[in-house]
Amino acid sequence: MTRNKFSKDLSFFLRKHISFQFLAVLVLLISFNSCYNEPNTIGGDMIPGEDKTAIFITDTFKVAAYTIKTDSISTSAYGSAVLGCDNSDIFGKVKSDFMTEFALSSTKDTFQKLPDRPIDSVFLEMNLARTWGQKNHAINVRIYRVNYDIYNSTTKIQYINGLKDITSDKYLPDEVGESFVYSGEDSVRIRLKSTFVDFLKGLPDSAFISHTVLQRYFKGLYITSDDYNGNDGVLYFFGNKSDNIRLVLHHKRQTIRNGVQIEVDTVFNLLSVVSPRFNHYTHDYSSARADLKINHFYDTTTNAVNVEDTVFYVDGLGGVRGMIKLKSAEQWRKLMPIAIHRAQLLFDVQPHSDYSPDSIINPVSYYYKRIQDNDNTMATDDLSKLLDYNISNTNKVSYNKAKKYYSVDVKLHLQNIIKGKVKEDYFFLEPTDFKSNYRQGIFRTGNNSKPIKLIITYSKL
């Protein structure tokens, strides 16, 4: 009995301790595996076991960031027409106005068949889509008649550089709109002067039957507002729908109802056409407050010496962009052959006590190149995708509020630079909706106390 009891006790002891040792070994193996596959070594589990010791992670790659002005941007075929002026202590002044042609809303209206074209009055009507800046801020609206063809009927499409000045020869000097102060109401209704009504009455009958003939005689309107020099302001965005900007022609006609001839009021609409409409933007960064204004803009000329500030700036509507340069690319070419498994660029916003707008822009676009020519007519305003350079695509990245940074995957771009497939060691950042909205942002550069970081996971081959 004693011997049997001893055997049972020994067996129980061995089972207990062997199980504990097995469990301990299992936990240890799991912990080793989890340490190796942490986020900073993504891609390591795809490398053969004998090469795993060759994996390296570094954040010493030098990255610089600069503020660069946009030299040209196509603003034709925009959904919104933008009007107003805003002033910032940091970004200076941005002002916007627009030109537009008009087309017949209908070619079957009885208006064309009436003798003497009995137009009683004409109004410009616009519906407000949104506001940027000080709500209900008053602007003095001015309307002129355009004196040149906005739309090129030969090429059928024209990309117009919205940053190029509108010279006085592009519109007639006399205003066609009556004095009007707009303060952010949901809709705008501006009466046009009797001289403009007489102009429409004097057009041939064919002008109100064909879009092409109408635009031959009436080339459109230039709609602007007075300059503003206060330390605030507003940008009003109109449009988004085909009938949200229109000319309404009120006229009277004779008709018979219940056997009685009466005179009725009716309307005839001319619609602002998106394709031959474009926004014109003016950015004046020199008007910012002396102690807050942007100190340095990137100079693209050969042999220029550029200063990297502690922050870089972006804003919309053809303003400034961020230019991110991967400055250590040349040194990394000397490490070849290497395999880059991950390249994560991290950057953050820079809070500013005097900067009231929200600097967190979501999302941000990043891209390699915008293709265009240097003339007023642009070849295209498509953006090239950073990863594969396909036309008309961009990448977007959103701000991670928990981690307090933007994270951009630049692996393929960096690989192509190191391998010599692309010469440019940079790419651009700007608001994703830079064409249709206005935003402002301040971000940290590589020269900041909390700089941009590029974390690279790689292995030697």
C-alpha cells in the first residue's frame, strides 16, 4: 500500500510540473513571436527565417518640409462659384470672383415668338451653398459684362488658370448690375440695370433659339466684389446645381383665359453653365501680420538656397502647399542592394495661439506632380498618384487624433527614388478639397522640436 501510494504521488508530481514547464515554454515562445511582429516590423514575417536577423528599423532618415506657392491651377468646370475676400494675420489676403457664360434653359419657350421682346426686368439669382470665414459679413457685389469668349468652341474644353490676373480688356468697364450689398442670405437676387435690359432686347431673334448664337452676342458676366482690408472677411460659395446661378428675364405676354384676353407675367431663364465658368483667386501673403506671416517660400530656381522653417503652411483655392523632400535618398542609394519593407512618414499639426481656424485638415491629399503647361490654357489639371503615378488619382490621409499625427506610406515612392526610377525626391501635400473649399493649416517640419519622422523597416540583401 505504501509503495502504491508513493507511485501515485510521484506520478502526480511529474504530471503537475511537466505541465507547468510546458505551459511556461509555450508562453515564452508566444512572447518572442509577438515581440518580433510588432507594428514597426511589418513585413518581417514574410522573410525567410535565416534572414530575420538582417531586419533594421531606423528613424534617422532626414526629411525636410517647405511652403511652396502654387503657380497655376485650373478652376474651370468647378461646381461652386466663389465670391468674397478674407484676411488672416498669418495667411494674408485671399480674394475670389468668377466669370461665367449663360445658356438657354429652354429652346421651346414662347419668349422667342413674342414681338418686340417685352422684357420687363432682369435679375441675377444665386443660391448660397456654404460660407468660409465670418458669417453674414457684408460684401459689395459688382457685375460687368464679359468681353471675350470664355469657352473655346473649337477645342470644346478649356482649362483656365484661375491664378492669372483678369485684365481690364476681358470685360466692359460699365457695371450692369445695380448697387447691391450681400450679407450671407440663403439666396441672392440682384437687379440688372436698364442698359442691360436694352442690350438683351436688341439681340437678334436667333440669339434666343440657339445656345451658340446667344454666346456669340452675350459672352457672359464677370461677378466680383470690392476689396476688403479688415482683419477678417468671408468667402461665399454659390452653385453646386445647374440652376443655382441664373439670369431671370421677367416679361409680359398676352394670353386668353376663359375667353378673355389678359396680360400675364412670366419668366425666361438663362443658366450659368459649369464648363465655361471659372473662379479667379488672388493670394497676397505679404499682407499678413509682420510677426506671424510666412517667412520663406520654396524657390524652385536652380542653385537656390532654401531655408527650412520650423513649420510649413497649406491653404486651399490655389494657395500654398507643403513640399516634402526626402533628403537622405542619395545616401541610401549607397546602401544598395536593400529591400524596404515599410516607410511610414509621420507629421503633426502645429498649434498656434493666434491661429483661430482649425488646423486639422481631414483628409489631406498627397501626390507627386501636377501636369500642366505655362499658358493660360492648361493641358490638364489632373493630379498624379504618388504610388503609381496614374493620372487623375490622389492619395488621401486622415489625422489620427488618438496618436496625434498623420501617417503616409511612402514605401514605393522611396524605392523608386533609390532605384533611380524617378529623379524628384519630393511630393506635395494640400487639402483634399482644395479646389472646392478654403482651409488653412500649419504643420511641423523636419526642423521642428517635434519633427517629421520617416520610420523605415528594411533589410540588406
